[in-house]
Amino acid sequence: MVSLVLFAVLANVFVTESAPAKDEIIYLPGLAKQPSFRQYSGYLNASENKHLHYWFVESQGHPEKDPVVLWLNGGPGCSSLDGLLNEHGPFLIQPDGKTLQYNPYSWNMIANMLYLESPAGVGFSYADDKKYQTNDTEVSFNNYLALKEFFRLFPEYSKNEFYITGESYGGIYVPTLAVRVMTDSSIHFKGMAVGNGLSSWEDNDNSLVYFAYYHGLLRSALWLDLQKFCCSEGKCQFHNNKDKNCQLRVKEVMKIVWQSGLNAYNLYADCIEGVPGEIRFDANQKQLVISDLGNLFPKHEMSLWWRKKLQDIYQSHRNVRLDPPCTNTTACSSYLNDPKVRKALHIPGFVQKWEMCSFTVNVLYRPIYSDMKDQYLKLLATRQYQILVYNGDVDMACNFMGDEWFVESLQQKVLVNRRTWLYDDGNGSQVGGFVKEFANLAFLTVKGAGHMVPTDKPKAAFTFFSHFLHKEPY
């Protein structure tokens, strides 16, 4: 008994001395009661020049043995603190922009959650030279360096299982980082999960047209014209079709999905604060507000024109804010820019004002990969890693059908055919969506959820996250 007590004391001393004391959050404004778990906020140096802000919340279960899970939001250019404060963090921001409420379905109930603002220029992350042009490869390398720095600062977690998760453009961030981590034996990498991810530009675009038609968004004459001008021999190509008639019809689809006032992130949800314009002026902040991240049909002439317009705006008008359409970033921005909150999070005074998405990072970003097939196949070939691809089924930005097509294209052995999966909503079992399981890979839909699944369906999201970490059938 004495030896066990002594071991517990020594273990506690080790944790206290290992974790960076200067980064510990002692008091977080907005909470009626401070948490019982430890949390840290500071910087992970990806290089001498780039400093990525992290917020780490220890598990509310057994932090010494629960997995470490990295979370990356997408954009490119959007902050992972959106995941923490609006999706699955231990506390959620309230509409007043001042108050935090505890989240009963927080993912840190069963995991140590690491939220990383990436790349430099996003959120509180910064580069000394303020040069923020980057690309897929550089981001994955810098994220890997930041991860190595994390385990150097928190060596007590270096033996825990490690998972990489993310959503949206995280569909690129997560697998490109995973193939770097899988070669590092010092990290106990066990798998990855991608939510509503951009896994393939072509699949995402092609499937969106079908999604729009099957959900009643396109008139019959437009659908017939799309089939006439974009399809041949039973195969339709909407993604990068050179036929001018096809391009004109795809342009109509783009306008309906992205510019008609529909919520592209959740078809059945309203636009918060009304229908936004692509460009509007915020008189209070005296800045232009852009609402199109430009991830749909990037090869289309309309998208190329839009990217050129954004470049021109960037050159001539630097005070621009990037807000995804039909979302409200005011509460998060108000909270994180409160001087008391910045001080609690150890943010230096010279670091820029926090914004949900960085217009600068987005407009300067250079995508490299057209799909993630090679990365997935490298991971699957080892037969060592668990992979989950999940999608809210009413998202249009990265729709479920495109990711389902992508997963099927990997041609993995089917273990369990597509079926419903269940979760308990407190009143009994409910259908959470559908799941198809392959060897070391699963594709799962979440019924009635949009782009941010844990926001729309928090209990269902916690259920499949728990099954994923515990390697249980869905």
C-alpha cells in the first residue's frame, strides 16, 4: 500500500514538473466555476519563425492513460478554436460573447484534446516576418514540427495513444500529417478521423450537383441540361468540364448552392442573422466582410474570377474579414479578444486580433493535392491504423456523397455492409445515421447534421467518437 501511495505521489510530481507551468490556464473568464481538469494555452514553435497557438485540455477521465487527440479545423485559414468553443470542447461560448457553459458531450470526457491553430496567421498563431503564403505540404510539415514540440513540452503524454482528427479542409490537413506521423516511432499514432472533409475536389464537386438535385434545389429543365451537356456514356463530369454549355449550367448550380441564401453548411438550417452577401461592409468594424471560402468548383471560370477578385481586394484593401456564410463569429471574437481572456491564454500583446478565419491566409493559400487517395492507401496498407470518415448528411460544402464515393474508390475489403447505427438520446435508442465498415476503415453518416457535426448532433457525435477511440463496432 505504501509503495502505491508513493508511486501516485511521484507520478503527480512528474506531471507537475513536466507540463509547462507558464502555459497553464489558472483562471478562465466566463466560467461560473473553474474546471477540475488542467488546461494549457501557449505556443508550439514550428520553426524559429512560425509560432502556432495551442489550447490543450486534459481528459476529465483518466488523463494519464486516455488518448491524446489533435483537432484541426479547415478553411484553409480557419481557427481550431471553433472546434473547441462551438463544437466539442469542454465549454461552449454563449451568444453574449462573455459566458461559457460546460458541454456534457465534450470530447475531453474521454480524451486529452489538443486544439492547434494552423497555419501561422490563423487565430493567435503568427510568423515573425508576417509572411503567410503557404501550401498543403508546408502546413503538414509545420504541424508535424509543432506536434513534436508538444510532446517535448508534455513528455508525460508521449506514451499515450495518439489520434489526428479534423473537419472540412482538415480533409487535407489530417491525412497529410498522418503519413508523416506514421513514420515516427516516438509517437504512438493509432489512427485518424475526418469529418465532412475535402477528400477529393473532383468527387466533392461532382457529387454536389446530384445532392442539389435530389434535395429539390434544381428545376427539372436545369437537371436535364446538366445531363445533356455534362454527361456522356453514363458518366457525368461537372468538376472541370470544358464544354461551355456545361459550365453555364454548373454556374447556375453554384449560384443556387452558395449565393441564393441557402445555408451551405446545413441545408435545413436558417442563416444566422439573415442571408449574407458575398461581400458586405461592416460599419461597426469599418471593414469588408467576405463569406465565400472558394472551395466549390475551384477550376470553374466563375471561381477563378472570384479568386482573382479576392487577390485584388487583398492588394488594395487589407482590412478584410473572412466569415463563412450563415454563421455568426461575433460571440467567439468578442470573447477571445477580451484583454482578460487573452491574458488568461498567455497571448502576447503584439499578436493580432483573433478572427474565426484569416482572409490573408485563405487568399494566399496554394492547394497542392487534388485528392487524398495516396495518403489513405499508405495508411491502410500498414493495417495498423483505425480510420473514420464521417459526414453530416445535410452539409453541402463537403457533402456526404462525395466522401462516400472517395471511400469506395479505395477498394478496401468490406466487413459490414451499410446499415443504420444507433445512439441513446436519453429517451431510448435513435438512428444516428448509416455506417459501412471496411478493414481498418469506416464511413459513417450523421442524420440531420451539417458541416459541424458535433454542433448539430452533440450526443450522436460523442457516441461515434467514443466507439472510434475504443475500437468498438459502430
